[in-house]
Amino acid sequence: MDHFDTIVVGAGVAGLVAARLLSKSGRKVVVLEARDRVGGRVVTDRRYGLATDLGASWIHGITDSPVAAAAEAFGLRTVEFTVGGYQPDSRPIAYYGPDGKRLSDAAAQGFFDDIHAVDAALLEVVAESDPDASYRDVTEAALAQQDWDAHRAQRVREYLEHRSEEQYGAWIEDLAAHGLDDDSIDGNEVVFPNGYDRLPSRLAVGLDIRLTHVVTRVRWSADGVTVTTDFGTLTADNAIVTVPVGVLQADDFVIEPPLPEPVAGALSGLKMNAFEKVFLRFPTKFWDDGVYAIRQQGPESRWWHSWYDLTALHGTPTLLSFAAGPAAVETRDWTEDQIVDSILTQLRRLYGDAVETPTHVHITDWQDDPFAHGSYAYMTVGSTTADHDTLATPVGGVLHIAGEATWTDDPATVAAALYSGHRAAENILGHAIPIETVWIR
């Protein structure tokens, strides 16, 4: 039976960073990955000769970002594409009212002002909210302070529902009141026109990585860990488990003895979301120039409300939309044609016959991915922001959990995964490691 200093379960960014740092420190490390590739939820599709990131897409804020620093060190090409979170006016956005007509500049500005007013009220409302309050509870309280008519309040209410879904893939009543506390961006955001997967590929260089090794059991004790895979059993002094929350909670992935408190409680407060991307490439561009995004209001916006113009990345007319929260759940078993037809119905409300049939379509399926069970984790009602870090509490001195869901300051991002892998390596080594060690030779 092979014995290692450390077994890393999962070759996503968190696992690769931890393994890279431990290996550089002279430890004998093996990475076990269920997929036939590295990267985890960082994956790029190149079927049509263009790089389409089906998982992670952005570096959300390059200021002081270790991901941006790593990308630069590895010579990876990036292009500025600032989202600013699900903000109303961070970039030029074409808003269409419930009647399908584009809002005037004055009407759009009034809508922006209303959103900013509610967001300002939300700061205090969220801070004073009950532990079991949902994001719906706090947004309704903030709306009630505004003394608006029903139509005006409903437009902002829709926006808040869409923000909950698009930021965390969760219905507003299922997300904790503090679920969007991390909704802030420092500096410009960038994307990878040649594919985000170049980053994990570079992080993986030189590591002992065993692909298509499905881990089913991790047994820990004071003597170390034993990891069972479909290729046999391995032992180590310690292990770092970097699988997504959905896998940690799945019946076919067993940790024994079960995770103790407070780790188990932190895990129970998190849940994988329902969040799918829909990329539509068109023969011609039918939407306005100089517009970063298209958004519609009203009942027709319940599922399809936002489209992002990705044309500049490859020179091909492309819109990206999201099936998020209830929309992702309801369309989970739909065919590609059904989803595309549903989206085109909404676009034709706004642009009429100018909307042609897409030439190429990419639709993700993270909900049915057995090695993810969703796109990323969100805070359920009753959880706290501290649950992210608590999930990473070392267990028995030998078991460490890492990944995007274990980093409080910026969960659900590649940066969170990188930071968490760095922390796990430091915990095992018992001393600090400069984070730059991740990307320097």
C-alpha cells in the first residue's frame, strides 16, 4: 500500500495550490482526481474553435488578487471585462420595461437611484437582522422604508430577486440575510479569452496527479488517514479534502468517523446552488452597440432577465445568460431546443424579427455533475458568514477541508479556492508560506 505525507483529494485550484506548496516544501504528495482532467469547476470548452469557460470565468477584482498575480506570472492572457457584481449601473446596460420598450435615460436613472436607496437601507437592516432571517426578509424591510407605490417597489423587488439568483443561484427566500455580504469588487475584473483552464494546467505541472481516481471514503484517526478509491487504497500522515460542498454532503462520499462539531454544523449551513450558463452565438449582432448587458423588467423577466455581450472576446456575436435558482431547477430536464426557444421568445419581445436562430449553443449542467452537484455553495437561512472558515477547521490534526466554500471573505470564487489551499498547506507545515510561492519557480 502506497504511503504519502499528504493525500490531496481533488485537483481543482484549492487542491493544486496545496499540493504545489507542500511539494515545494519537500513533502511527498499525491493528488487524487475523479475527473479525467485537472481544474474541477474551472473548465473550458473548445468545441467550436473558441474558448468558452463553462465554470469559473472572471477574476472578480484584480487589485491585490493572488489569482491575477498567478495569471501574470504564468503569462496567461486576460481581457478587462468588469461586471461589478449584479450591479444596476456599473457598466452601460440597456434596460427594457415590462412593456418590452427600452427605458429612457431618465427612467433608467430613476431606477438606479431606487436600487441605491434600498441598498443603503439594507446595510443597517442586514446588520440588525435575526439569525434566521432570509434575504427576502431584509430586502422587504428595506423596501418598506421607502414609501413607494406598488409598481415602483415591484421593479426593485424583481431586481433584488434577480441579484440573489445571479450572485448565488438561490431563490431569495432560501438565501441567508447575510448571504450577499461579500458582494463587493476591488478593481477591474478580467476574463481569459484563451480559457481559464490554462491556470490550473500551469498549477498542476510537476505534481503527482492520479486522474479518474474516484474517492469514496476518507478514514481519519490519530495515526493518519486512509483513502479508498476505485483503484485501491492509499494511506498518508494527513489529507486535504477539496471536493465541493455537494460532494461532502453526498451519500457516496464518506468521511469516517463523521466530521465533528463545529465543522459538521458549518457544513450543514451551506448548500450547492442551481446555476447554469447559456451561451448563444449568433450570425449577426442585433442588439445595441456600446451595451455591456441587456436586462428586462416585469413578469416576463422571471427566468430570463439578463444577457451579457461577450462579442469582444472573440469577435463573434455572443450573448451569455444564466438559468439561476428556480429557472435552473425548472429547466433541468429540458432539451437544449426548449431552453433556447424559451430565451429567444424573450429576446424577440425586445428586438423582434432581428433575433436569428443561434449558430452555436453551450448550456452547462452542473446540477447533474456527480463530482460537483451544483456550481458553488451558498449560505442557507440560519447560517452565518463564519461557517465558511469554520468548515476549514482542522480535524484530529490530520484532516483538512479546503475549497471555495471554506473562505469567508470571498467565497464562490477562484481566489477563495486559492487562498484556502494556501491555508491548508500552512496548517500542515505549521508555519507561514509567502503566497507568492504558489507561482514562483
